[in-house]
Amino acid sequence: MASLISSLSSTISRLTLLRKPSLHFPVKTLRKFEVDRKRRGPISPFLHVSTNYDFAHFSSCPKAKSMNALGQDEELVVLGIETSCDDTAAAVVRSNGEILSQVVSSQADLLVRYGGVAPKMAEEAHSLVIDQVVQEALDKAKVTEEDLSAVAVTIGPGLSLCLRVGVRKARKVAGTYALPIVGVHHMEAHALVARLVERELQFPFIALLISGGHNLLILARDVGHYIQLGTTIDDAIGEAYDKTAKWLGLDMRKSGGPAVEELAREGDENFVKFKVPMKQHKDCNFSYAGLKTQVRLAIESKNIDASIPIASASSEDRRARADIAASFQRVAVLHLEEKCERAVEWAMKMEPSIKHLVVSGGVASNQYVRSRLNKIVEKHALQLVCPPPSLCTDNGVMIAWTGIEHFQMGRYDPPPPACEPEDAMLDLRPRWPLGEEYAEGKSEARSLKTARVHPSLTSLIQASTQKTS
Ligand code: KG4
Ligand code: ZN
């Protein structure tokens, strides 16, 4: 799904500049802010907000919780907005974990038409529906903007043209209603939503994050503190599922992954002997580009014509496609299993108290993936935490929830100006690593795709914590 028709470099050249590169989440106590805001109500578009909430006024309170006037924990209501790829999503979530609403508008028709995500088309599609999606999320939650405590929005990684639509909308809402704003890391959100689902899930834990654009193995030590055990050196597993679906002539309307999963149930997984990637690399990194090529060659050798939809294929042809789908899935997931096993060993050495493996991101909706990874966690006496499919694929709930987690630690930005100019420079982070690389896990097999253009979330948080302590 995250396969890009236009190259990512064209997206990056349009990257807007960073507003405040080092201190990414200013810290302040919430109480004064909440009281002031409630007293004042929505601010007039002519009021310059930032003079009231200058960084200098924020106190340094890294673990600040939101408190009401009696000093009790106050419940937060946060709007989350997600537009990093091809889903326009919004949700309203309470800090007690209650999901008040969840709205997702997907660009399935565009995916079918272009066979991948075309940034310009995706941006237009987001722009067309963003107001409606956010309004629907508020209406379904039976709240208005004035009931919100903050707005959370994905600022990276993703396509900058798409990120911009969500960030603009979030800043408009936050600016008009004088709400603090939390910039969210999309992959952190995939990991942390597991803590909304499984309230017993404590740090540290291991997370395997598998989506259209990312394949990450991380050790999560705390909110914002991650060690990257492994990543992909080329394509992510979701991209391999999507291309396999496309080349097999499957129905892409629900994205390629579910279509391959469904067809694979009919096939023989040992029919084609695909090679498991990166066997010789004793690390936790992934590679799916080679497997994609193997699949394409197998499809060509069987003379499968993708222009004939699977629904119209002969039974023999259908059987061949199912065998390839099943064989691909077995090896794609075996690659995950092997790297996960090693990641568990590495992580347990660093943090022997780990009890959970979280598997999240779009591909984690796959039942075969879940059942295979469950075997690994059982072997290591761990527990598997997999959010339900609607929270594995891109959604606004995970953004709102991650916003809540950071907000409760005092990490957020003050309200933007009520009347921000259309061409204001935005803090977008299309290539934004989540954590610092585990030294033992550094791969020599690096490709340009993993080049950094922004300091990792964890390094930014560490730097801002040092500054404020
Ligand atoms: O996390 P996500 O919604 O968006 C990105 O951040 O990329 O993941 C989308 C990816 C797509 O590649 C899609 O084909 C894949 O997740 N996916 C699946 C399944 N459902 C979604 N892959 C395999 N099996 C599934 N059931
Ligand atoms: Zn995602």
C-alpha cells in the first residue's frame, strides 16, 4: 500500500523546514492552562496566542499529570488526526482508554486505479475529506471542540504532502479553540495503541511493527524511549503483500494484504520453494525486495495473467495463484519469525523483565502472522499483544492515545496562533526514526531508504529532558 508511484525523493524535496528542531515537545503544567482556557473560551482570531503561552512560562515537569483544581487526575479528551499515507482518519479518545469515536476514510479507489499511493492524488483525497472526517469524529463522540483537552496529529514519518493536510487541520482546530497540540510519531502510535487495548501492558516490552512502509523491531523502554533492534533495508512486508496481490490479479479494494491472506488459505504453502531472506545476516534486520522479485518470477513462469481478475480465472489458474500466495506468505512470515526470535534474545539480555511482544501495524491484522508469532512467544514464555485489526491498520485512535500518553508526561506544544497563514512553515518529519539503533544490530547492508533526515524521537526527548533537568 505504501508503494509510492512517485519517488520518495520528490516528496522530500518538498519537505517544509522545521520550526524548532531541538525542543520538540515543550513542557509545562497543565492546570493553569486548562483553567485559563475554560475561562476564556475560544479565542478571537485576532488574539496572538503565543504571547500568552510563551515557552518561558512553561514549568519543567517531565512527569506532569493533568490535575483538576483539587489536585486529582483529570480526564483528558483528545482528538487524534492521521493523514500520513492513504487513510484519512480521526478519533476522539479519553485518557481512561474509552474510544468515543473512530472514523476512517480510505482511498481504496485510488489504490485500485494507481496500484499504489500517488502522493499528489493522496493529498487531494485527504484535503477533500479531512473536514468531514474530523467533524464526524466529533459528532459521533458527542463532543464539540470546546470539550477537548488537546489535539494530537501525526507529524511523521510519511508523505509530507499528506502529513501537511492533517497537521494544517489539527493546527486550525487547536488554534481556534486554544488547545495544546501533540505531534505524534506514526510508528510509536502503532506500538502504543497496544497499551490502550491491554491495560496491563507495562514497559519494557518488545514490539514488531509491520506495515506498508515499515518493518521495525524495537525495545520499548518508556513512552518516547525506544531502542531500534532492526528495520528493513529495502521494502517492508506490507509492500511485498501489496505487490504480490497486484501481480496475482487480486481485488485490491481492501488493500493487497487481506486479499493475499484469503487466497493463501486455498493454496499449498510448500508449492514454490522461495528463499528466506537474509539467512546469513545474524541481525534483526529485514529485506523483502528479493522475495518480491522471486514472487514476480514465479508468477511469470506460471504464465499468470494479472489482467484476468482472480474471480474470472479457471480453476487451474486459481489453484496456481493460491499456491504462490500461500508459498509467499509462508516465507514472508518465516522471515519475521526468525528475526523476532533473535530480537527476543537481544531484548531479554537488556531487559530480563520483559513479558510481552506487541505486534502491530496493518500486517498484524493477518491471522496467519498472529498464529505463527504466537508460537514464538509461547516458546519464550511471553505474551502476545495484538490490537484488533481496526486498530492495527492506520487509524485516529492510535494517534489520540499516543497524544494522551505524551500529554500526561507534559510533552506538548502550546496552541498555534488562531489565525495561522496558509503558507506557515510546518514541522513535518517524512523520514523520522523512532529510536536509537542497537549497537550490536547495526547492519552493513544499508540502503538509501534508511538514511536519516531527522533526529530520532528518542534522541529529541532525551535532549529536551537534559535541557529541562
Ligand atoms: O499500518 P498500515 O495501515 O499503513 C501503513 O502505515 O503502511 O498498513 C498497511 C499495510 C498494507 O500494505 C496492507 O496490505 C497491509 O498493511 N495489510 C495486511 C493485512 N491487512 C493490511 N497484510 C497482510 N494481511 C492482512 N490481513
Ligand atoms: Zn501505519
